[in-house]
Amino acid sequence: MFIRQVLNTIVTRLLETRQFIQVLAGPRQVGKTTLALQAAKASKLTTHYISADDPTAKNYTWLQQQWHIARINLSGSAPALLILDEIQKVPDWTTTVKQLWDEDTKHGRQLQVMLLGSAPLLIQKGISESLAGRFEIIPIRHWSYSEMQEAFGWDLQQYIYFGGYPGAAPLITDETRWKRYILDSLIETTVSRDILSLTPIHKPALLRNLFYLGCTYSGQILSYQKMMGQLQDAGNTTTLAHYLELLGGAGLLTGLNKFSGNTIRQRGSSPKFQVLNTALMSAQFSNTYQETKKTPEKWGRLLESAIGAHLINSAIGTDIKIFYWREKNQEVDFILQRGDQLIALEVKSGWHDAIHPGIDTFNKTFKPKQTLIIGEQGLAPDRFLKLSLHDLF
């Protein structure tokens, strides 16, 4: 399992001679704090854990005080550990961390540091600009089908509908409560506290509306011009592209680029909306879980989005890139690229007529290493969702 592998990686690094700040970046409610505390316990290091995610204002002085508390735990040459959770809530945190880390390096203090953040895009931007050469990012992603099945005994249908949020799993027997939790504690908290409060956003209503539009059209290609036609006060395509990037960086919604073999054309393509966790879609349904299973179109969209979310989450931290392909009325659902190798994936959910006619054209034009059909007359979705992407190449 990915989470178990990450835990082992973190523990190994904590027990090594102090070299880098460990940065755990990922969406809300995917287990970053639990993982960090489990690693601290397994490492047996004296640990000071503190979170900046509360109403009290945090600043340079607060961060410096927490660092000094962790230094007190140092005993002779024995290392200690400082865990700073929700670090992105501290203004100008990268400058302060750099200063304190460099002080410890200069004086030979063996204080290991782990930073946790719920805004991956902002975390990575900040450390890349200010902490070059001092950090290692450990991306934490949404939970996979295998992980939810092992932890909670879920079957495929439960995973497709309820998604990969471990914290929400105990609530699924009360679906109304589960939906309120996803909408209020995950979606709204992520948007308001991890995006709007940390990034200058001139049109917050537009960002929210773009998210809900993307959930509605998850698995579908929508040009920026069509988005502007459906969104009030949409501004321009640059604004929409930027907001979509922020939503993706927060672990909510992304827009896949079209594969063309040309980087410039890929970046300028119409995006294919893709939620990063199907719970973000189903929590907005008026239908219940049982009703949705009996609605082929909705269930088909959820299945296709579950496959897409699995691909994108599995590719995080790897050298694999995910695209879609379309030329006129010909389309391929997903293209995986690793170096100069390509894999074409087509999802047959059963709610539309047949596979897109583009698969043969894509094969002739780009000669992928293999073509894989998922669903009817192809690889069963539950088997695919347990595969490692590297196993496909």
C-alpha cells in the first residue's frame, strides 16, 4: 500500500543523519497528521508536535518559539523531532524556517524537522523559492481503492461513490451526515482556508462556481469559451486557467491537457475536467447511493471519474504524465506518457454506446506501447484500480 510505503520512507529518513526538511504535502483529510505521528512514534525520537490550524494568529514569533521548544528536547548528540502542521498558515513561513534550519546546521544541532501542509501547490511554490537544497517533498495523495478496501472493507461500488477520504469512511451509514461533512468540512474548508485565505483571489465566487462546474462535467472536455458562457463574471481564459490550477493544487479538481506531442499545444488545449476524489461529485447528488447505482448515466460518470482520479493520484511523485486525446469527433479517454512511451486507455462504463472511434486512429498515429480497455469486454475496473501505473509500462 502507498501509505505504508510512505510511512516506512519517512521513518527511514528520520533515522538518518540530519540532511533535509521532510515536507508532507497533500489534500485535507488524507491522513498526513496521523502518518506523521505514526512515523514519530516508530522512530522513537523525542517529538514536539504543533499545528498552526487554529483561530489564533500565527507569526514569526510563534514559529520561533515552537522551534526553541523542540531544541530543548535535544540531549547531547541524540536527535529530536519537530512536526509543524498546516505550516502554510504562518505568514512568510519559508523565510523563518530557512533561518532557523540554517542556525541548527551551523551549530550542528540534530533537530529533524517535518512540515505538513494542506495546500500542496502553495507549499511547493514556497519551498522551491526559499528553501532550495534544504527539503524533500513527500506527496500524500487521496486514498486508493486498495487502501480503502483494506482499511474499511469497502467493495468497488462503495469506493466509486464514497471516494477515498479515510476520515469520512465511518459516516457512510448516515449518508446525509456524510454529504454534509464532505461539503462543509472538506470542500468549503479547502476553498476558504487553503485557497482564498492564502492566495490573492479577485473573484472568489467565480472560483467556487468553477469548482462546481468542474464536478458537474468531470470526465468531459470543456473549452474555456464554453466555461465563460456558463459562468457569470468569468473574466478571461487566463483567470479560469489560474483558478483551475489552484483547485488542482488543493487536491480538488484538475483539468487534463490534450496530448499532441507538442508541449505548447498541450498547455493551450481545452481542459478535460477531472475530480481528484469522486466523493466531491457524489456529495452534491440529490440521489442516494442506492438510487445512483440504478442510474446508468450518473454511475457511468462516477466510474470514469474514479478511473481518472486513480490515474492522476497514482502519477503524483512519478515520471508519468496523464493526458487525454481528441481530434474532431475522435477521442481517447486517457493517455499515459513515460518518457517516449505511451499507453492509451479507454473506459467503457456502459452508459454510452461504445468506445470512442479515436482509439484506432491514435494507435496508427502515435503507436503506443499498448492500448487498454477498462470495463465491458476489457479489464475489470476493480483489477485496474489495484494496479501500479509502472506495471503498465
